[in-house]
Amino acid sequence: MADQKQTSKVYIDGANMFYTQQKLGWFLDWKKLKEFLGRKYKVVEFRYYTGIKSEDDKMKSFLRYLDHINIIPITKPLKVIRISKKHPLKNLYNYPEIYKSNFDVEITADILLDRVNIDQIILLSGDSDFQYLVKRLKDVGKKVTVYSSRKTISWELKLEASEYFYLEDIKNKIERK
């Protein structure tokens, strides 16, 4: 059990967690996850970062739900990448365009700005792009705990984190039924 006196903030990489859930074959119950982390840590804030299409009512509803349970949604428009007929991705995806959302810079900036007011960072992502951030945070004495899946956590992030936990190991506490 973590030291209850350590203040923590939770940063959720929405795109990474979306693909993690797809690979797991089950979905997170965000309210259960929030309660689980709230029992284990002294969490002062939860943030969920994701891109959104302007016409995506299902996503807008999901974001309203997160806001209702006090997980702050941080959003920006999805980037549309048009794929030409000659592009190698055209055969892979068979779509005229793909949508991309990358919040690594925003998550990193927010963590760096928040770090002086918290003792611990809890990151829900398996993205290796966060390895350098985690290393630097540890260098200045911050504890960084990562929650991800065995199927999606990068070895770089796994090696760098102060500690990491697999979502599969807490499935019975956080799965949406």
C-alpha cells in the first residue's frame, strides 16, 4: 500500500488506454478505476487526455460522464491524415484518411508544471515516449507509477518507472461489467 500522505495526480493517455482495452478484450470501468486508485493513493486530480471528432456524439457523452465522476477531460480535435492512393498505408488501412491524436507533449507539459505540487505521478499509458520524462522526474525525486497492460507496456517505460502495475492483475476490481 502506498504512503497515504503522498499527494498524487493521475494522467490518463486516452488513446493508449483505448488501444490497451481493445487488446485486452475488456473495458475499464472508469468509476471503479478512480475508486481503486483513490483508495490506494492520495489523489488530488485525475486527467484524461484524448482527441475528439467534432461530430462524435458518443465520445462527447463519454467525456461528459468522465467530467461527472470528476475525471477532467482534456481534449483537442483529432488530426486528419489523408492517405494518397500510392501511399503504403493505403493498403494497410484501406481508408482515404486516418485520425490521429497525440497528447504526449500536453501530458508531459502538464506533469512538469504540476510536479512541484505533488509527490507522485500516476501514469496510465504504456507509451515508450514517456520514458525520458519518467527518468527526469525520478532524477528530481518524484515517484512515477505506471498502470498499463502486459500486452501494451513498452519495455523502456517498464524499466524506467518507479513501479508499474498490470491492469490484468486488478481486472476484477476495475472491469466494466
